[in-house]
Amino acid sequence: MTEPEVPQKRPYPMQVEAGKEYHVCMCGKSQNQPMCDGSHAGSGLGPKVFKATEAGFVAFCGCKHSKDETGKCDGRRSSSSIIIGFKQILVFILDNKFHYSSTLVI
Ligand code: FES
């Protein structure tokens, strides 16, 4: 069995839109992580499909070893990667929410 490449050992937090379908890279070769860009061709691996039922943030797999059927992080690499992932999500949310605020100090 072909082993995927490991772009990073922590999740990719990403904002998703309700009703949209996302093709999550599981080969690790995409230059558009965490989404598939077709670079998996010939690798024997392919993307997993995530269908967003509601808008929000999703932590997609960064190590490409998740057993989740939709490509979300399942904490397979380590528990610390989940904590780092949640920290990334929090920073991402705060950064976007307060992007134009000069008063926010983190
Ligand atoms: S580029 Fe990795 S699954 Fe398509």
C-alpha cells in the first residue's frame, strides 16, 4: 500500500460554507493543502469528500493518516497536534474577526 506524504503533523483549520462539498487531499502531495489539487494522480491515493451541512470551522487532517471518512483530523498523530490545531483555529477566528481592529492584543 502507498504511504501518503505528511505535509504537517497538525490539522489544517478551515472555514467551510454550508452546502458546499470539499475534496480533502489524503496523499499529501497537493500544493493547495488541505484540499486536493489533482497531484495524487498515479499515487494510488485520492481525496476524501467532506460535505458541509452547516457553516463553520473544520480541522482537516494534516498528517494524511486520519481514518475519518471525510478527511477531518482524528488525532491520530498525537494529542498535542489536536491542541495545536484548536489553537490555530482560535487564532484564525480571532485574526479574521478582528482583522481591522487595532485594539486587539493576543
Ligand atoms: S492531491 Fe492529494 S488526494 Fe488529490
